[in-house]
Amino acid sequence: MRCAPLFSTVNTNQMTSSRNSVLLTNCSQILTLRGPAPRRGRALADLGIIKDGALVINNGRIAAVGPRRRIERLPESRRARKFDVRGGVVLPGFVDSHTHLIHATSRAAEYEMRISGATYEEIAHAGGGILNSVRKLRGAPADQLKKHALAHLKQFAAHGTTTVEAKSGYGLDWPSEHKILSLLNEINREQPLEIVPTFLGAHVVPSEFRNRSGKTADAYVDLICRKWLPRVAAENLAEFCDVFCDRGAFSVVQARKIFSAARACGLGLRIHAEQLARTGAARLAVQMHASSADHLEKISASDIHALAKSNVTCTMLPGCCFHLGLPHYGPARQLIDAGAIVALATDFNPGTSPTLSMPMIVSLACTQMRMTPAEAIAATTINAAYSLGRGDRAGSLEVGKFADLAVFDVADYREIPYYFGVNHCSFTMKCGRIIYSRQRS
């Protein structure tokens, strides 16, 4: 993995030295998340907390972590540049495993429509929803999309996120889907956050394939399978293929066909499942050994049992439920108690979850889905990293792993979700380099 340059606008204070070693000390708590991944059941709440801790970073990786008195006596600590975190809490950088990073503009008008009582489906039928974002993106120049994405990524970093999965899906024709995926790869090389690109050509059926002679949803699926997926793989544009398998989008039969083609092309599988209705998408995720099944608000008790017996990560997206004003959130508590792998993500997108704040997602998980603060933090770090195939190098603070971390100006990690809607992140590091720093008084 490359360690990219800093954002040009961050204040790196003491950390601009050419030295390769850094000592972070005076940490009230270090949440190491040490141990095997993924976490299930009771293990999800094991944060591996070190009180009054310190850690040493050398050449972008964790070299030592433990109690402050022991770490500060190490020879490498005496040679390192010392950075006092002033009693803050240190935790692994958040891994946001479900976002729609590249889009043209917001859909604030639809937000107002929902407040007035319009449903998700009614807004879509009126020309809003995903197809509204598709129209706007197709007409947007690449440099404008890139500028917006870079601004968003700075905000992700400011809230403690160091790795972001990002989907296409607002193009729905090859030139536009290719534009999105190419931009994701270009941006990944030019800024410090790691971007994991996902092809979501099967977001919804585009307008040109609806109710027209010879152009049907099945024809669109065939186009994705025969032409687009091979090109995505040949040009190395994405690591995963995602499908929105739900009412008003794609059926289980269509999703299975796309997944089979994606797997033949060497892509991992992710799925938007059971958000609007129970369709069998969660069972498909289990059968196809998908890396992640996301949303899951409408799953049944038998689905929970099947997911718990699988290695599919169940990615909860409470920001979407909150923004849509829904009374029913995903069954995170039941999934955890059953032994499923549970992760959390923002679902950052212009229509249903326009938030970049993982601390806010942690708050919602605690208050609305009855996850404990410890479970929610593990779900946004080590389990999310596992779902992206990065559990061996991200999601925890262990010797040998990349120094991806965030420092919060709180005395106890439980205060991160407690102060909902407040960002206490003081600085964020990727590969041992500061990518965000807030001026400290």
C-alpha cells in the first residue's frame, strides 16, 4: 500500500520533521483492538485498552505500543520525535466501508419533500432519487467531480477516517461509470486516504432501459455482465462489484447473474440487501460468499441465523435510517447476539445519508441500535477493515500494522458517541503522517 503525501492544507505542527520515528505519549487510553479479526459476539466489545499508554511509529508502521512508562524507556522512543497527545484517546483510524463518494450535487430539495411526507418511492417516481443524481453526474465535468470529492475526503480525515470504500453507480452508462472509477483511482494516488473502489453499475435500472422496445432491465444486466465487468477487471478499475438487490432495483436472479460474472472477473462481492423489502438478497450474499451485505433493515430471524453462520460482514448504515426519518433501524443487536460479523459505515451519499462523520454513526449505533460504544468502535475499525480485505494491515493498532490512527480530545472513549454531533478529533494519521490537525489551544 502506498503512503501518499499530506493534504497541502493541513497544519502538521511538530510532525513535519524528516525523522522516521515518532513517539505518541500521554494517552489516557489507547484502543488497540489487538487480536484476531473479525470480531463476533462478546469479542466485539474487546477493545484491548491500554490506559496511560504510548506508542512508537517507525517508517509509517506501529513499532511498539503499551503502557507509557515501559514504552518511553525503549531505545527507539528516546530517538523518536515526541508528541504529547495531552490525555487524549487514541484509536485506529475509522474504516468507512460503504460510501458513494463521487456525486455531482446534493438532493436537498428531496429532503424537504420527505419532511412533507413523500416516500422514497414517491420521490423516485417524481424524477428524484438515484436517477436524479445520475442525470446530474452525467453532465458534470470530471474536474468538478474531483474537486468535490477531494473536499469530502478532507472532511472524512477531519472526523478520524483513514480508509474509504467508494462506489460508482451514479453513471449507469459506460462513459460515466468509467469516469467515476477512473477518478477514484486517480484521487487514490494523489491524496493520503486509502480509497477502495467498488463498481456499482447495478445501482438501479437507467431510464434508457425502462419500458422501451428491446431495452429492458435484463438487457441492462446482460450489458453489465458481457461488456462492463470484463472492462472493469481488465483496466483494474475496482476491487469489488456491488448490486442494489431490492424492491425497485434488481432481483435476486439478476443479482446472482451479475455476481457470477463479477467473480469470474476476479472481483469481490458486496450487496445492498433488504433495505426496502425482504427479497432474499441476504441469503444470496451467504450463498455467493459475499464480503459484505449492507443495510439489512428488513431481514428475518432465519436470515439472521444464516448470516451468523457465514463469513459475510453485516454492514449497518444507521445514517440512512436517521436521515430518512425511519423508525426502524437494522437489527444490529440481534445480529451481534447471534454471532454475526457486524460493521458500521456512513453510506455517505447525496440523497439518503449525506454525512461523513463516523463518530455520528457510532452515536446512532449506540442510541438507535443498542450497540455499546465498544461494539460500535470495533464495528467501525477492525470489522470494517476485515470486510474490505484489509484486516491484516488496518483496523487495529498492533506492531507491524500501518500507523492509521485518530486522536480524540476526550478522556474516555465512551465520550466519542456521548457527545453526538460534536467532532472531538484533534488529529488523524495515515501511515504515520498527519493528514488532519486541528489547532489546539
